[in-house]
Amino acid sequence: MAAVRATPANPFPGLLIADSDSGDQRAIPPELGPDSLAVLSGPTFLYSNAQGDVPPGSIGGLVHLDTRLLSGWTLTINGSELLVLRSETIEHYSAQYTLTNPDLPGLPPNSLAIRRLRYVGDGLHERLELVSFRLEPVRFELRLAVEADFADLFEVKSRVRDRFAEISRDHAADGSELCFSYQRGDFCAQTRVCCATPADRIEGDDLVWEVELGPREFWKVDLRVPLPDGMGVVEPVRGDIADVFHGRADDPLRRWTEDRAVLRSDSTSLERTLRQSRDDLSALRLDLEVKGQRIMLPGAGLPWFLTVFGRDTLISAYQTLVAGPALAKGALLALARLQGEACDDFTDEEPGKILHEVRSGELTRSGQKPYGPYYGTADATQLWLILLSEYWRWTGDDETVRQLRDNALAAWRWIDEYGDRDGDGYVEYATRSPEGLGNQCWRDSPDGVCFADGRIPVLPLATSDLQGYTYDAKLRLAELFDGPLDDPASAHRLREQANTLYERFNQDFWIEERGGYYAVALDGDKNRVDSKTSNMGHLLWSGIVPPERADAVVRQLMSPDMFSGWGIRTLSREERPYNALGYHLGTVWPHDNSIAALGLARYGYRAESNRISLAMIEAAEQFGYRLPEALSGFDRERLLFAVPYPTACSPQAWAAGTPLALIRAMLGIDPVEGRLVLDPDVPEELGRIAAERVRAFGQQWEVEAIGRSGHVRLQPS
């Protein structure tokens, strides 16, 4: 696990910042609490403290496509910070900060009401409003101190290189604009701060107004920081600040949200959790141009992962298919257009391979980091095929499947020729890049795959989840070859390969001791890596577990050593390296549990699946109905409340998608040959579940279920 420390200089109270020398490449600040706020739109976000300030040297700022355009944004009156009355986000892209003045010479406390209205859309828009409640005129200096360091997001997480001497300033003499520009090699960036009411003067990089107010007199200034042109973002919210805050501005994300499926329940908690999931998925949606094609897909999470991912994006899209196919189609198209074409050791690229992550900052564009794109994942290729199949099952969209035929063939070839590194029939991984990830499955922290005694296995690793995904992907691709791809010979070959993998996997990965379970991996010497992990839930989801072994697997997953009361732990408490705060060593991940819930339901273990679903919904209640990326693995009976993992991303896409996957497991809803089939088992605690505008096969459906009874019907047009 990555060490974390509370940083004394951290201006965001309550946040833990990952050590810069940590090996945990997914360490991130935790949930945005009462002392800090974020507004975001697509790949752009502003992260500030409760005053609305970004103190210099902090992890806050305005970030767009992995480059920090503002690293300082601090408002003062007569040199003093303002006092917070209340600050709240309004929508995911907007926030209001209500402030007043401290006790100052000639200006008693609470003399001024100060409001900051802010939204992020086609840039940063901010309105400063002030009104005086003094009985006599007051005069004061209002100062906005601005900094732009153009740091790469990877640096913000660790240590920022000082670019001060390389940044040119071209501020307007009339106080109407600050302009910062930076160029190094082929990388260039610019930040402009435009003032509708010009400042009385500019001091260094500070905008300064000398404000004089009579009793109850009102004063305001509008500020704008436009985004750079030509960086691929389309359709953000835009308009006058007042129109945006009062819902009069055009908001493409709101239109998208209103067009999704609507789910209702007798359970207020479930309804609120689903509503929060919908809003978070809307906030995390990326509406981008990829190689000239406009595509919509989910970004992974705030604040460090608002970008195109492989595994995270694909699983999130799979989870949300029950609410509509748009994100799934966008993910398939975007990742297909960026599919690997050649062998490149630095980026771990191989022909047919689906990427892991795309970045746009200076470190990537200058070649110091391999993320343009980086292909270090051994599961995204199989997950892409699984999503392609599931998308087709829900839509019957033969045309898109045929359009992606060559990509599907390339993915199959990658699995057999590059994924299987030593020809033993299993997909393995080992990075070739000096900047690459050591673990390239979903357990991608340095110690995410380990022996029961804590030893780290030698590479290459063939983890169990990879084999389950491969098995499922081949059967699904065979179905596509029997259908729209019309190649029965390939379908037959794929089924033979899948059957062989099924037999060998269940011989090589099964461990009879300790009640019977599946090893998490085979190491580079073909030794079974013998720790008990939540990967067994993924094996149920993929269908690679024989029915006669399902009982043993379910007993392991739902035992007190693995089920915390809030969900299945990533690692059993029986194992020596177990740590309730370990990234993959005992934490509870909502997406991991949603996959397990679907797997349990697939094998008929509906009560156990429902136990996970109820636990997740109850956990969401404790975090404003938003599931964080991961929960600590502490026992529920002991602590009584859920504890988030210290650096959990929130909102996070596959956590936001989890409630939708749980709904699917409870409803037992599946697309079958042009119709929706329902096999409900809804827990009594949730009562009735109903859904409208469920999209399948180009039509809209209504679904309703209570207990084990339910119906599905076409919705009148």
C-alpha cells in the first residue's frame, strides 16, 4: 500500500496527500469534504478550499486535460482572507461561496456580504458580488492574487517543477486581462484571466480594485478564464452566470441526464443513491473528439482521472447499459480508434491491444511519460470484447458490430499471440517500460497480487481474473461470429479455445486446501499465488467456475474473513498481508462487489447477491448517497459505520455505476433475442423497484418488480 501522510502545509483540511515517492500510481485525494469543493465539466475541473481560493503551493487549481492552468486564485480584502459562512456545489459544474469580512481596521466583522458564483464550462466563469451593511460609506482594497504554473497533473500529485522563469506575462495595461504563456519544445499552454470590470491596477500578477460602497450598495465583477482552443472538448455548459445558476442556460449534460432511464423504488435510500449515480455519471462524462470523431464515454474519476481509460471506462459502460447504450457505444468506438497497432516497449503497446490510459500533459507530450496513450493493461482487450457483445445483446446493433469487425479480430489475435507471452494458453503480463505498471490487472498497486504469506510473485503473472475474462470474451465473440459477423468457422474455433481454457484453468488454479478456492494467479515460475481474494467474484461473473465448485467459492466470498458487512474485501483476513487500509489488501471496492453480485446472481445465489446489494446501498447512505471508489475493510459489527479508503476517488465512474449493476442483479434483467427477460429477486427492504425509458433494441421499456414477481413491457411511444 502507498504510504500516506497528513501534510502540515496542506490548505485543504481533512485531505491526505499521497507521498511523492509512493509506488501506488492510483493514490489520490479522498472525497471532497466540507472544507473543499470541486466543480467539473468533462476533463476540466477547479479544486478549491471553502473560501473558493486556491492557495499557492496546494494541490488545488484549474486543470484542463492534465495541465494546471491556474495554481493560485486567492481573494482578500485589505490583505486578509475572508470568512466562510457557507459554501456548496449547486450542480457538478457550479458552486456558490458565501463569505464575509473578518475584523479589520475601519471595517468591523460581518460588515460585508461577499458571494462568489462559479461554474466551469467552456472555461472558468466567476462572479464576485459585494454588498455593504455599514451605515456609512466604506472603502477597501479587493485583491485577486493569480498564479499559473502549468504543472502536469502527475507533478501536482507529487512535486511540481518550477517553471516561473519560463512563463511569460503580457498583462493588459488597463487592468482588463492577465495573460500567462508557457512553451517548452512542442508543448505550449496559455492562461488568460479576463475582467468585465477592469481592475484599478495590476500589481505583479494580482488584480486590485479600490472599492467604495455606500450603505447597502452593491458591486460586482465578472471574471473569465477561457479554455485553450482546439483541445477536443465539445458541448460544455455556457452562458451568463445568472442564467447558468437559475437553469436558463443550455446545458447539454442536463439534456443527456433527462434522456436516461428513470428508476424508482419504495426505498428512499435506493432512489437517492441511483439519482446521485446518474448525476455523477453525467458529471464524469467526457464528450470528446477522438481522431476527428465525436465520442461520448465516461471518464474514470475526480480529481486525477478525468480522462480516457481502458478497464475503468469499459466496466463503467458495462454497468450502465441497463440505463442506456450511449456510454457503451462511445467507449467501444473511442477505444477502437486508439487500439494498438505496433510494438513499443516504452508504452507497452502491442498490435490489437486496448489501451490503459491517455494523458495530454507536458510530461506525456514531451515523451517523459508513456501515456500518449499507455497500453499497460492485460484485461482491457478482453473487456472490450465483452462490452462489444453486451452492447450488441442490448441493442441488436449489427452495423456497429460489423464496423468494429477488424478491431475485434485484432483483439482476438492480441489475446492469443501477445497476451499469451509464453504459449501456455494463459494471458500473462509484465511491463517492458521503465515507466510502466508492474501489475496490469485491476489489482494494479505494487502489492496488489501477493502470496498468502506476503511474498511478491515473480513476473510475468497470469491472474485469475484475466483468464475468466478471456474465457467469457471468446464465448461472446463466438456468438458474434455466429450472428452479425457471419463466420461459423471462427465461432467454432473460439468455442474450442474457450473449452480448453475452462478445463486447464480449473485444473491449474484450483486449490483444495482451506475449504477450496481459486489462486489469485500463477507466477512466472507457474507457482500458484495462493492468497484468497475477491477475484473469485469475477470468476463467477465470467462463468468459468464449474457449478459443482460454486458453493465453495460462494462460501469463501461470504465468509466473515472476506465479507466485512459492507462488502467483499479484496483480500481475506486469513492472509498475512491483510490490511483494512491496504489499497488491494483488504479494502472493499464497490465496483468489485457489483461484479461479484452479478456473478452470484448468475449462479443462482440470489440471497448472497442481495446481501451485497443491501450493504452497498447502506454504505452509500453514509456518504451522501455517493459510493466512494473504495471503503476500508474494517468489520461492520465492530466499527458500526463505513470508513472510506483514505485516498478514495469521489465521484468515481465504476463506483457510480455500481448501483445500476446491483439493480440489474436484483431484477435479473437480461436481453434475450430481441426482448427483455425479467427474473426478479428484490429484497424485502427495498420494496418495489420500477423503471421507465429502459432502452433495448431501439425501443423503450417499462419494468416493475417486487419480491420475486415482476413484469416488463414496451413503453407506449
